[in-house]
Amino acid sequence: MNEQQRKESTQVNPSDKKSDKDYSQYFQAVYMPPSLKDAKKRGKEEVKYDGFSIPEEYRAMGQGKKFYIRTYGCQMNEHDTEVMAGIFMALGYEPTDGVEDANVILLNTCAIRENAENKVFGELGHLKTLKKRRPDLLLGVCGCMSQEESVVNRILKVHPFVDMIFGTHNIHRLPSILHEAYMSKEMVVEVWSKEGDVIENLPKVRKGNIKAWVNIMYGCDKFCTYCIVPYTRGKERSRRPEEIIQEVRHLASQGYKEITLLGQNVNAYGKDFEDIEYGLAHLMDEISKIDIPRLRFTTSHPRDFDDHLIEVLAKGGNLLDHIHLPVQSGSTDILKIMARKYSREHYLDLVRKIKEAMPNASLTTDIIVGFPNETEEQFEETLSLYREVEFDSAYTFIYSPREGTPAAKMEDNVPMEVKKERLQRLNALVNETSAKKLKEYEGKTVDVLVEGESKNNPDVLAGYTEKSKLVNFKAPKSSIGQIVKVKITKAKTWTLNGEMVEEAVEVN
């Protein structure tokens, strides 16, 4: 640990009696709370690239011990969990499916909405009993919530039995954090205000061997007024293309059938490079030449979706034409308050370009209802945009203010009953459009990547089409992990039923 890291990492005795004021002063020393002004200055800070290694003295730390990680939130959190699981296993720990026999429990948290935070605090309440029964158990909170000053203050005051708190920028320091927690028997808090460097060669334990996430960049510089992510994940930092390509080649050699390139704002990839002109389109063009049947990316920002990317995606092949393109609102006025930096007209023009280049493209989106000052007319603009684009589906949310964001200072002046009513109307449209889109599949034959047994019936297999439609059908278990031809017999609101007509698709 270098001197700067020592300044931003410390141990806290949970039995210490501190006032609220004391906690505040302590955390000012550890890291600064989210600041829009300070965060926007981040671009001048240098990002370093380094490799991961486990110090020799920690290599047997986990012998005879088990770990459990509970993950909340987005694909990035899921991928972070894969990395932490890889580190645990490199330390000699074994995974377990339950908390009862775990020696270390981590809650990998999400801060995007209040409900996600409430789930974590509820889980901490449940784990308190287990911690009392097994005082040698190590309990940690990591992920995005750990980057919020108010959250860590609350854990210190209300949940002092937690042993470790660490943030999103220093996952690679897990061996040292565990060591400190074992040795000190005091709460170890390590939260860095500066973004972590780009660390390569991190071990990973991926879920299954069919689909894989590959992180290509970290952070977000967009600063939408409602979003906490630029504070919890830091500035945009891109991995070098050669490192990403090497990782994808390795996954291809292991037989993976689908790769999803990940980033908080994935199509801003490469904009931070100063030595080369290289963006997401260049990366996808290169990766498309690797023997991977399916290649996706998520999540993209309309502002950074350029013509070059559309041109590359239009080549088809293993570049899938299912695009998740969050719009958030159909009203230009609301988009302006959200600081999305595009208008309704710009978004619709982008959709037009995509559909002209890829006539069969499938579009999905994110929408927030009840944002401060949203009028009925503005909400109707969202509905009309949805009808015009004809999204295949959408993730819909009621606005939830996040402390530390500019929107949290705005008057939350849309009554909750109005928010719920608007969400209900929006969801009705989403369901209606989804059912209509899926109905078009009846009688057609599609390629399905078989992922395993259906959650509801072990005699039925389930998999996804190239456009991420869930298909249930009967087939031999040997089909799992393969791409098969399935004729769709029935469309439901969100899923498809079918019959397998061919066991595998040859992919060149």
C-alpha cells in the first residue's frame, strides 16, 4: 500500500463511541463526498495501467475456508463479483451457495436506486444474528454503495458488526483488505476517492461456459443529474484494445458462444486514449474476426452512438443487431433537466439511422417516469416516442432521488400516486408492444443459444435468440451450450415457446 492509499484506508473499532460530527470529520479524511464540481475535474488525472498479482504471504489465506458473495444491481456488479470470486479462489477459498457455512460474506451493492440500498440494509439486519452466533465470520460491504459517504456513515453507526467496507476502485486489493480484517479484528474501511488504475490479469470465476462478460472500460463522464454512477464508478477509463482482444481470444478458445462487451457508457470506449484514435467501432470490427458466434455490447449512451459504429454493426455476422439504447424520457425539456445532452429529435434521428442500416434491428430502452417537473404532456411525449420507435421491451422506473446528485436538490414535485399511475400506463404500452413483437415470431424458425433447463420445468430447455428473446422448448440435454434451430409455436407477452428442428448451427 502506498502513502496515498494509506491516507485513504484506515481501521475503525466498531466499539468506539463517536458522535455524528466525529464520523463526518473521519470520512472527510478518508474520501470526499460526491461533488459535481470536483468530479468534472477528473479528466486531468492520469490513469495508470498495472497487472494483478497476489503477494506470496497471502496465497494460503483461504485454505479450509469458504466465501459467499451476494450481488445486487447491474451487469458490471455481476462481473465485479466474478473477479472477486476469482481472487478468493486464488487465495485458496472455496465457494458456497449459502451464508450458513461461509467464512467470508460479501454484499456487492448497487446505489442506482433507493430500493436497492434498502435491500442491502435489510440483509445486514438478517446477517447480524449470524454474526453474533459466529463471531469469526468476516462480513463485508463493497460495490457502489460503499462509495457514498452517507451509506458508510450509516453502516458505522447502525451496523458496527460489519468487518470490511471497500469501494469499486480497489477490488484488486481484496487480499490485503481480508488480511487486515483478520489481523485487526476491527472494521477495515478502504474507500478511494480517486478512481482506481486499470488493472489487468485479474482472475475471474465466470458463471457457466456459454456466455461471458468482458469489461472494456470503467466509469462514466456524462453526469446525468439523477445518476450516482459517475461518483461511485469514477471517470471513464478504457482498457487497451490488445488486452481486450487477448481476453476474447482466450474465451473463444474455451468454447464460449457469446460475448457481451461491458461499460457504464460502453460506446464512449477509447475517447480517453491520447496516443491512438480507436473507439468501440474499431474494437468490435476487430473482435468480429474472432471465432465467437455472438457479440453484443451494453450499455450505450445515445450521445456517443456514432455513424462509424452503425456502419460496423451493419456488417452483421457475429455482430448482433440487438441494441439497448436508454432514452429515459421522450420530452426534450425533461431530457435537458436530466442533462442527457440530446433532444427527442436527436434520439429519433439516431433510431432512423440504425433502422436504415439494420432494418431488422431490435431496440430496447430504459425510461424514468415522474422526474421533477414532469408534466402530463411531457409524459405523453414519452408514450408517443415509445409508439414511434416500437421498442421490443423496456426497463421502466419511478424516479428515485439519489443523495449527492444535482436532481436530489430539485423539488420532487410529482406526487407518488401520479408517478405510479404513469408507470402503470407506460408498462401497459410496453407489454402491449412486446406481445405484438413476439407474435410476429409465430411460425418462424430462429437460432437459439441453449443456456440450460427452464426455471419452471426441468424437462424444458431455455435459451435466447440473437435479439435476446427467451425461448422455451423440449430438446435433449446435450443441446445445452449449443446454438440450435427452433420453430416458434406460441408467443407470450415476454417469452416464446417452440420446437427444436435442428440440433446445432455450424458457425464459421
